[in-house]
Amino acid sequence: MQLFAKPLSASLLFASMVFFYYGIDWLNYARAGKLILTGAPTIGLLLALFYRRQSSRWLITLYVLVTIVLFANLSFQAGLRDIFGVEQDEMMIMKSIFGTDAQESYEFVLQYKPYLLKHLLLFLVLSSSFLFLTIRPMNRSVTSISNKILLVWIALFITGHLDKSIRKSNPLVFFPYFYMEYRQELNELHALTDILKKNLDSNTLSQVKYTGEHRRNTVVWVIGESSTKYNWSLYGYERDTTPMIKRIEKSLLVFHEITAAAPITIPAFEKMMTQADKAHPDLWKKTPSIIQLAKQAGYHTYWISNHTTDAHSGITYIFAHQADDVVMTNKGKARGEGSYDESVFPAYQKALRDPYEKKLIIVHLLGSHPAYNFRYPKSYAIFTGTYDDAVAKTLLDRGRAKWAVTFRNLYDNSIRYGDYVRYTLLSLLQQSRESSHASWLYHPDHGEDVCHHNNFSGHNPQAKEQWEIPMLFWASKIPKIDTTQSYDLENIGSSILGLLKIDARSYHAEKDIFLRR
């Protein structure tokens, strides 16, 4: 097997397979074009080189390997668009990929197994078909390709890669390129953290002041995960998913028009923890975090997390380890092995008992992060196997598959268990000695689309359910404010600073939701 199809035929065949993905809307026109401009010249050049040296086995091996890489990249990008509606070069996606760990990857595979199997099958079928059609015996009398034709293919390959956006789309360049950008961002934040630790008299931090009337103040900031308001009975959902919080609804502020700072965890944290926003996404590298400002104002700070990713690497790891006390409660080999969110209770109770006068306690929950069945104990499998209630019937009437309704059932179980966790965290604060000078805020980092529009369940940046989220507030003195006002959580930093009674350059009163009337 040493003779190949001609370069132009093979290149056109590759382009037709890219157009197949474009035709079923798994690639947009820009991504399809870049794939063709990187893949077709590469395939043509390798075949042209082979025609110049037909006996070269290393060219055959290289051709096969490059073809596999090109089709793997095609499947990867098509899969992202099919599952999430995004492209691979959106940096927030790449941050999530590089910032994950083995356990989170395992759960991702469990959650999206049908999609992954579908794209794996297509990858195998298309790549093997392409190789079968382009690697075949031919008449040895066929004239070898001339030097002029070879030069044309070299020129096409080089010309295409002169454009930076096309060059970055080359799968051999893409992942190293974005990984280097990701590592550079992490290194910059590490350096910024070190600078702020050593230089607390900088212009930014030297102006930080505590302005509270009382010496004591405790702020509890509970950050959930993947919880959309559309699956909370507190917000009108038909299933009883939030019975405990609903019982104390009158003692809380329940906000109705809250928008997530981003549809994915890492960029959401960059904005919530610093002054970064959608217009200035890089400010997280240049401004101190809420934790650093609180410490400068005399607060003892805590980060209590049930996320394994907080303990290993990435942006949340860096934010977490800015705190005075860092407690990672998830000790299992996988996040579902006994690491339910109630595991944060002992560390949380200890933080409430600690004698510090001013405390900022951040609790980072796993909430309803996929895979949903790992997020609650068996005693909370309340909706498992439910296919005949109003919610399930509505979904089935709208054409949802039974397995999609199963995902909704599992998700609603996690919301119901999360209701118990949130209620307990609030009750423990209210029963503590801190209750007379305390405030408690809950919201998730973003929402979740759980077969609200089709059979898909997971992170879907195009769905309103991914952006529109619940937010709850309790305080020893609750302000009278309009809870129907629209508010973007990219501004939550100013609201937290307001609760902390901190005057700083990072504080903007117009962004403080608790000052709005």
C-alpha cells in the first residue's frame, strides 16, 4: 500500500466532509473555512511530497497520523458546537478544559456520554472512509507530480498559515498556543498576588478602610453551582424543589432578575471576585480581589469548598488560597464519592465559632454540577423514576426523550438536596453568636439548561436558563429594596464590599444592589 489518490482529489474530499458538518450546523461558516484552509493544503502537500518519493514509508505514516489529527480536531470542534453551541477558540472554554482535573473529566464523560459516543463514531467513520478512499493502489505508470505542482501546494500551505487566525486553527498549534496563554494568565495572577502580599501599602490597598459602626461584622457568601431559577419552586417551578427555603421566604430577600456574570465557572469567578466585567475582562489580572480587600480592612477570611478543582489548580485555586483559612472538604477520588455539600458544615460551624471580630466566610458548593446523580444522597432521590407528574408529562408532550426526562429528574433531586444545604447554612448563622451583626448571600456561579429546549442537559451559553439564576439574601437588618430590579453579577463585588462596610477604590455605590431603592 504505497500509492495514493491525487492531492487535489483528496483535498476536495476533505473539504466536502467539512461541509457535511457545516450543513448540519455543527460548524459555523468561519470555523468551516478555517478548517478547510488548514486541512486541505496540508493533505495536498503531503500527497504531493509522496508523489515525489513514492517509496517513502515515513510519508505514508505521517499522512495517516496527520489525517487522524485533522479529523479529531474536526470532531472536537463540531462536538463543542453540538453540545454547547460554542467554538473551540473561545478562551472561557479552553480555561475550563485546562483548569479541570481527572475527576471532573470523568463526570463530564458520564454526563455527555451519548454526545461523545456520537461524535466518536462519526470520527471513526469519516476518518477511516477518507483514508480508504485516498490510500489505494494505482498504476505505476502514472506520471509523478512535477516540481511546479509541488511548489503550488507548498505555496498554498504557507500562504494559508500566514494569517494568524488560520494558523491558530491548526490543531498542532491551537492547544499549545492557548495553553501558553492560559499559563501566562495564571503566572500573572500569581505574580500579582505576590506583589500585593509584599506591597500592602500600594495606592490601591492603602486606601481600604472599614467604615462599619460596630466592631463585629460577619459576611457569609455562599456560591453555588449550575442552578437555574427555572427549576426552583420558589420561583414558580411546578415541582416542590425548594420547600425549606420557601418556608422562610418572608424573612429573606428573594431576587428575581439576576443575571450570571458568565455562563461558565472560571470567567464568572474572575468577574465576581474582582473588578473585571464583560467590557474589561482582563481587570482580574490588575485589581485586588474581594478577599485581599477584606484582609486589608481587618477581616479574617475563609474559603470553604467542596470542589476538588479549588484544591489543585486554576483561577479558583488562586482565589481560594488568598484566604487566611482554606478548607477543602472533598477528599474522595471522585467528587461523587461521599462529597456531598453537607461536608462543608463542620468547617463552616468552626468559622462561625472563631473569635475574630470581622469575618468573611466564602462557601463554594458543588450544587448541581453535572453529573447530577453525584450531587445528593439516596434519601433525596425524590424525583427518580418520575414520568407521570406535570413536569414530566409536559416534557414528554414536547417531544423530549425519556432519557432526557431522567436527566431532569436527577437535576431536580440535586436542587431539592441543595435546598436543605442552603437552609442549614443560613440556620447555623442565625443560631450563632454572630447573628446580631451578620449577613448571608447565596447565588450560583451560573445556571443550567436541563432539556428546557431539547434533549440536551448541561452548560448551554445560548439558553436563558444558563444565565438567569436565583439569589437569596438575609441580614440581621434587611434593607428595603426592590427585589425585581435587574442586576448583573459581574457587579457583585461592590455589593459584597458594601456588606463588608469597606470603603475602597474598588467600591462603586451605583453597583451595590443593597443601596438601590
